[in-house]
Amino acid sequence: FKMAAVEVESRDVVRLILQFLKENNLSRAFSALQDETGVALNTVDSIDAFVSDVMSGHWDAVLTSITSLKLPEAVLQDLYEQMILELLEVKEAGAARSLLRQTDCMISMKAAQPERYMHLEHMLAQPYFDAADAYRDSSKEKRRSVIAQALASHVTVVPPSRLLALLQQSLKFQQHAGLLPAGASLDVFRGKAAAKEDEEEHWPTRLFKTIKFGKTHCESAAFSPDGQYLVTGSADGFIEVWNYMTGKIRKDLKYQDEDRVMMMNTAVLCLCFSRDSDMLASGARDGQIKVWKIATGQCLRKFDHAHAEGITSIVFSRDNSQLLTASFDMTARIFGLKSGKMLKELRGHTSFVNAAIFVLDFVVTASSDNTVKVWNVRTSECTATFRPSTLAGGAEAAATALLPVPRNPDQFLVCCRTNTAYVMNLQGQLIRSFTTGKAGELIAATVSPKGALAYAVAEDGTLACFNFGSALLQNTLSMHDKGAIGVTHHPHQNLIASWAEDGTIRLWRP
């Protein structure tokens, strides 16, 4: 996937700077830049309000609005002529005289249109106001309407602080793409934080931090795509956000500082972030789903009976508008976040559905019935069924985990209850397999962000690391003594989190 080049015109850059100068009352710099470049900002806070001020004759507000605008001289002459006439109507001859004789556009009118100008001088000299003479074949209201339309055609409305907003969006994209390390101090002008962008991917060799859960244990965990958060879901229903550098609860989140935690009624079996890292979805043992705003801890959406049994897997769709879930009730389902309703049910497995993911325009599911199925999302029909553990000549075994493959959108990694994990495509072809070489059932897997390394963890707590390209075993690491549950990789650091029934989540580094 290669992003198309986006060209930014220099005039648009100048406009962004002009808006910044205007909003920060840097009027001299604003005028100098506008005059030197010949680029006009010509924005107002609201076109409707601007037009309304003209139609209502609120000339003080109109003059304030046009101060920073570059308007055609003819439009300005019409506007000032109207203001002069209305000032004369309310017997403000002094103000009318100043506008007529001291403004640039009216001085230009005197030279280019002397008859029109002398008509205004004549109106100024009269002891009374004659509306028929002033507006001739029109009226005050009609003149205002014509002027309002002319002014509106030369201005536009843009959201405030566009320059700062674009910088923030750029930084957020860099975090999402792994170019900006979490928690790093940043010199925006020099871009110093991007220095660690190309850190070579390497397998972990040492324990970095241990988080202890006391009387309960972690059932699920996830890093946010922007790398800012590590979130865990425990057997007692608590959902907690951690500082993975210190191994402590994030107290900079107000709700956690006030001991207001996100919580489910039963064990939290799965977690997933939206692509923008703003939302967190959680699935529980009782079949309930909740969607949270991670910054505030607010529950945005709740599905009380999403499944008849525990939810084993949950993922957001690419546009964050839907949730795909898998369950012990032998189904996978798609829910709409906006509607709050189930949109699709994928039924056909004969045992637990342990995982479900989107792969291109399809859904792929993995089940304890020893199969992986591919589903047409539009029709909910199963288009293919595979038995991954038999592809390399092995015996049938439950498929326990599914992962998308970085940079290969049509492929996915399947973890089975054997000593082998498999990379497949939607046609059921075996691309490669990763074998630990010893007895032990694999129960979870993860892939490094750039796809250089694949990891699989066995039930006994041993992590096997493979070179993704060659499928060769690179290293093994004992992560937990027993009862391993899961493993996940940080989105852009050489950092892996593992959790087990021993009541710990452990963080590992090279």
C-alpha cells in the first residue's frame, strides 16, 4: 500500500499562516505578509452572520469584518456608498463626510466616476435626506441585499486554528505509523523525536517490568495503535490503563486518578482499540460488549446481550463504525456502533469461535472445531473452509488465534493447538509455517509492527520467536511458569506484553 503524493500549494500555506497571524492579533505581520505575497485570507467566522450584519445595517460589525479582507474596489465602493447614504439618513453628516472624503475607495471613485461621487457630495450638502434621490430606482433594502451577496461571494469560512490542527494531525499520524515514540519530548520545528523511527526489530531477551494483579489475573491486554496506552482486562471485570514504562496505573487520566474505573460485570476476555486510539471495545464472559472513550473513561455504547456466551475476540472495522466479535456460542457477529444493533451473524462453526478478523472485504474466523472459515460480509455466507493444522501433514487441531499480517493485506496468521502456526491467504494456500520443534500446544501469537518477526506462545509459557521471511526459529524465552493466556506487541517499539494465570502481566525488551 503506497500513499499517493499530496501536493500542497504555496498559496494555501500562506493562508494558513495568515489565519494564525489574524487569530493571534499580529496585525502588522498579517498586513505585511498579505501585501508581499498578494495572497488574501478573506475568511469570516460565519457567512450567515456577515450577511445578516449587512442586511441589518450593522455597519460597525461589517467594517470590523472587512478590515483584514482583500475585496475588489467596485464592491468596496458600493459598500461605502451605502454606508454614507445611511449615515446621512440618520443625520450623521460628520461620519458620512469622513467616509466620503478620506477613504481610498471613495477617493478612487472621485477620480474614475466623478458624477457618482458628486451625487454623494450633493446629498451631503442638502439639509434634509431624500430617499428617492438617494436610492433612485432601488431601495435601501434592495441595495443592502445586492451588496451582501457581492461581499459573500468573496469570502469563505474555515475552521479555526487550521495550522495548529494540521500539526496535531501530523503528529498523531506519526504516532500511529510508529514514527513518534510514546512519551518522547518533541521539538516540533526540528522534529528531533523522529530520530528513533527506524529502530531495527529485534526479539525480546529480558524482563523489563512486571505488573501484579493480586488476587485476580489479567485475561486480556492491548496496546493502543498510537502507542500511548497499555490496557488490561482482568478476571474480576476491571479495565485498567497502565504506564508501561513504569508499570503503574496512569494517574494522568482523571477518571483513574479519582478511582472511577472502566468495568464489566464479568471477566474481560478481549479488548481492542479503534484505529485512531480514541475508543476501546471490551468483550466479557457473560456476552456483553462495551465501547469506551479512553480519554475520559466514558461508556459510549453498550450491547448487553451481544452473544449468548462469552466473547472471545473483538475488533473494530477499518472505519471504526462496526465491531466484529467471536464467541463461545459458536457464532461471529457484526454490530453497528451508530445503530447499536447486530448487523450480521456468521453461523456455521460447530464449536467455540476463538477469533475473528477482517481480511480485505471478508471476515475470517478460527474455531475449536479445527477449521478456519472465510465469510462474505455482504451476504453472511461462508465461502471457504480450511483445516490449517492438516496443511503441513499434521493432525487436526483447534484454531485458537488469528492475526492480520503487516504489509500483506490478503494474508493472515493462524495459531493452532499444535506446535505450529501457519500463514495463509484467502484461497487457503499455505504461505509458510512456524514450528517450535518441540511438544507443546500454541495458544496465542503476535507479529512485530513491520512484520519482520512472528511470535507464538505455548501453554507452558514459552515464547518462540521466528524470522517471518525465512520461518526459522530465532529464539525461545520462558515468559511464565505455567498457564499462559496471551501475548501482544507494542505498535512501534521492541516491547512485548505477556500475561498468564499467575496474576502478572510481564513486559519484555531486547
